[in-house]
Amino acid sequence: MEVIVAPGKVAACEIAARRIADTVREYPAAVLGLATGGTMVRVYRELVRLHRNKGLDFGGVTTFNLDEYIGLEPQSPHSYHTFMREHLFDQIDIDRNNTNIPDGMSPDICGSCAAYEKAIADAGGIDLQVLGLGANGHIGFNEPGSPLDSRTRMAVLTDETARDNARFFDGDETRVPRECITMGVSSIFEAKKILLVAYGEKKAAVVAAAVKGTVSVRVPASVLQKHSSATVVLDEAAASTIYRQNIKPI
Ligand code: F6R
């Protein structure tokens, strides 16, 4: 696992965006796995800047998002469909037909999860999977306890995640849907490369558990330690517990 520590959150997001841009430049038909959430806002802002100012071309790129809430229309201001349109897709030259987000309104959730897995396989698999990190160690919506061999499926948010995500629902935790579709831990792990981004002191303890702790379903992100090409980009605050653990008592 490669760990990069940037001097601040802006620098961390710039480094992450540059890694994504490198993949797109190297493989113009790259398949990207994408995340949503606060961390990604800055990463996507930088990608949009690279598109506008540096000609980064998304015309041949295909994307698969990690997750979506069940019961939210794609047009809902709170859906991840809307998040992706606003923060990335509306601002770059990607072909909308090549963007994929789980369908939280499907009348056949199991069938649509299986179809999502098939679509990823048909696209040749994910070249680069971008991840944020939940305060409880989740990746996608794979909450602690999610089986390491899990695939795209319906899952249930923990109380902690619902509380964390209330900030996207006008601070009202009761409005956060508890059910979602998420790519599984195993579906994520199959990506050729993985790039996890985390910043801020609030993430420091879970970052240490993910990067240095025992690989366990209790911290789903810890599985990334076993991946052959996983990079973690942090700011100094998010890396602070790792540093502290390295300090030997006198
Ligand atoms: C969202 C997702 C989640 C977030 C995680 C961190 O698509 O996959 O795992 O990446 O909850 O969210 P933020 O960046 O808001 O702290």
C-alpha cells in the first residue's frame, strides 16, 4: 500500500485528481470507479479544472459509481445521481451513456445489482477505483461487518453513517435513507488500481486502523492492505494517528 501525505486537504485532493488524470491520459478509454461525499467535492473540482485548463479529455471514459440510496429518484437533490451531475458530469465532456450509477428506484433490486456487476465485467473491469473513507472504516456503503467477498447488493446504513450523512440532508438524520445499493468489498477489490482519499483529523483514527491495523471485516477499508496497487492520499491531519503510532516510547 502506497501512502502519500500531503501538506493539506487541498494538496491531497490535487494529488488524487492528478492520479485520476494520469489514468485517463494513459488510457483514454479508462473505466473509473467513482465515489461521492464531501471528500470527492474537492477532488472533482480539481478534475474539472484539469478538463477546462489542461484539456483533460473524458470523451472515451466509462464510469461506475459505488453506491446510491434506495428510494431516491435520480432527480432528487439528495441522490448520488444529482451529486455526480453537479460536481462532475455536467462540467466535463463525458458521454452520459457511459456513466453508471446503481438504480435506487429499481423494482428488482437484486436483478439490478447483478446487472451492475455484469456491466462492470462487460466493460473490462475497473481500471482505477476512487474511494473516500467512512468514519467507521466503510468503503462504498460497506459498513463494518460487510463480508470481504461481498458483491453489489442492497445494504443498510449504520446509525453513525446516517448521522454523518445528515449534513447532505439539511442536517436532518431522519431524512437519510437507511437502505442503499453498494458495490461489494470484493467488487471494489477487483479494480486494477485503487485510490483512497481522506483528510481531516476526524478520519485520523480510522485511517490508522485501515492502513496499519489488522485486516478485518470490522474495518472494511483494511482489506486494501492486501491489494497489489492501492494508494492512500491523506493530509497531515488524517495521517496524524499513523505518525503517533510510530513514535516509540523512550
Ligand atoms: C460515497 C461513499 C462513501 C464515502 C465516505 C466518506 O459514495 O462511497 O464511502 O466515500 O462515506 O464520505 P465523506 O467524503 O463525505 O467523508
